[in-house]
Amino acid sequence: MVVMRKPVPVEEAVNNVMEYSKTGGSEFLSIERCDGRRLAEPIITKHPVPPFDKSPYDGFAFHSRDTKYASTTEPVEFEVVEHIGAGNVPKKKLTMNQATRIMTGAQIPDGADCVAMFEICKQFERDGKPYISLKRKMQQEENVVHKGSEIDQGIELVAKGTVINPGVKALLATFGHKSVHVTNKPVVGIFATGTELLEVDEELEPGKIRNSNAYMVMSQIKRAGGEPHYFGKLVDEFESSYKSIKDKLDKVDFLITTGGVSVGDFDLMPAIYEKLHAKVLFNKVAMRPGSVTTVATVGDKLLFGLSGNPSACYVGFELFVRPLLQRFLFNETPFLKRTKARLAEDFPKPNPFTRFVRGIIFIENGQVFVRLAGIDKSNVVTSLASTNGFMVLPGGTRGFTKGSQVDVLWLDENQGQDTF
């Protein structure tokens, strides 16, 4: 039997797990189907933006030198020789005192170096031909958006591993990516352990509770970019539980079990790890909640034994599983974003180990604050719905008072960091 129960520091445990991190494969998806996926390669500009000199306004394009002597008493006149809409290419090269009627976004014609806005030009006809007059001098390149002024060709715009959001999709379309190279989603299997568990549609019975952990973890996996596969419940019987886990290992990239990792008479996971010839990286962490979190390897597969208590299970996933999924998805900043915050209320509980308290992070008058999301017990589930981050309270402390500065980890931030 696995007997090691020496608690390891949280950071050491995280680093141990990340030594087994790997990147996954990739696939091509149509631009219509790639939302929320991560790029498997960077977006490189295929051409400058804009790809030609263009007008930012509706107006008239001509050469600025022809307005050198323009004034309110002596306006200059231009014959309008062409009309260009956006998407049309100018056909005429302008000569002295000639202008082109131009629409917003249209290409500047040869022979022009400025654009006068429509509102400052007076239109009239002479001998059946369109003309404009202008009472002010124009500067060279005035109201001209130059080719490549936004971005040049061959520049990396978006790094691989970036989530495809609406803005990224706009760039994909701009540079002609009909299909997109995205990372494969890591497949994560889930077993819930415990004869006491009921499924969500079953009526409560004495001594039984509904299985919340599996559905919570599935949602966490999806939020982290993975594809969850729920394989059902494991009853407190060794051989059937061992066989179920062994049979599913080849079907997933990672496997999670919830519960069964303590030292009770019906906690079977330590014995299952032993029969699988698993290498246990650690089976106790100096943290609250989730001290019994266990991680083991079987071949190239990582097995996560998360606590059966909902809040402990939740914390264990975010600290140990999420970064691996992010790294699998080519994310170079796989860890939760960590910042400072002020406590909005007292937290008098002593902390023998590092404590990750479910919290609500909020901003008030430009300053970041955090308060408890609810009851701070590992078996509590009701506080999780409003949790958007964790307070990180170091071990060996006797509690904290309102206004104290503490570290917080943000749960809903796409932007992470490269170290824990």
C-alpha cells in the first residue's frame, strides 16, 4: 500500500506536476467553428494593413500643391474627373486642378496626395462638367491613411495558444484564414467515487448525497478548454473500481477521480494506484482545503485524485489540473493570474498551512478588494457559485484583519501568468 503522507508545500507540488506537462496535437477548423479554441500557430500578417493608401472620409482627392494660393476671397477650382466608391480602383491619374470624388475607405488615386472632406467643398457645374471649389490650403498627406500604417507585412499579431475571441476572428478573416490551425482539446476522464453518491435526478435517501463533484469538475474542464468525459460512479469495491479505471486510461489524456484518496477504510484510490504500478508524485499537500489531493503517473498519463469535498475538489482542480490543460493547449501563461487585494472583512481563522479561501474579488474606487464568498469549509458547496477567485493566505499565520493586503488568484481571467 502507498503509505507516504508527508505534506509537500503547494508550490513544490505544482512544480512536480508541471514537470509532466506536455503540449497536445492540433487540427484545422473552419473559421465559422473555431470560436473559443486556442491557436496552434501565431497569426502572421500576410500583407500590410491597409493594403493601399486610402481615404478616411467622404470627400475629394487631389494634389495639395494646387491649393497653395487658396483663400476665402480666392477659392481654387477643380474639375471632378472620376467618382470612386469603396472597393473600386481608381482608373485615372490626376493632373493639375483635377479631383476625384472619393468615398470612405476607397483607394487614393495616382496624382493625389490629400483628401478634402465633403463638407468643406462647394460643388457646381460648368459646361455640363462637375467641379468643386475650395477656400483653404490643404497639406500634403492630409486625410490620407497610408498603406501599412496600421501594421506591416510579416508581423506576429497574435501568439499561438491565444483563445480565439471575436477580435482574433476579425484578424483571421482580415488575413484570409478560411480554416484555422487550432489545438486539440485535452480529453479528461472523470470518475466519482463513493457508494453514498446519487445521480442528480435521484431522490435523496438516508445517508446519501447527490453527486455534485462530477458535474462541477466537468464544467471546470470546459472552462479550462478541455473535453470532459464522465465515466460514472465507482462504488466502494476494489476490483470493479480498479478495472474501470484501468480500462479508461487509454481513452483519455488525463484522468480525474473525486473522493477515495484519504485513509479511511473505504478510500480505495491508494491501493488502486499501487496495483496500477503508478508513481505517486505526492499524496498530501500543505494546503487547506484539499490537503489529501493526490497526483500519480501511469506511463505517460497523469491521474489526479481530488478530494471528495466539493470546495477542496474545486481548489485542487484549479491549482493542479488547470495549468496542465492550459499547457496542453500551447498556452505559455498557464497559471492563474495573481495580484494583490485588500481584505474587505476580517478573516480570524489561523492558517497552519497555506489556505485558498473562496472569495469574491471586486474593484471599488480603483482598488482591488476581496471578501469571503461564503462559509469557509471544505465540504461547503454553496459558496462556489459566487466565487471568482481565491484569497491566498500563507501558512503559519494567526488570521488577518480587514484592510490587510493579501494575494488573490483570479479564476475568470483569460490572461494568466507563466509561474505559479
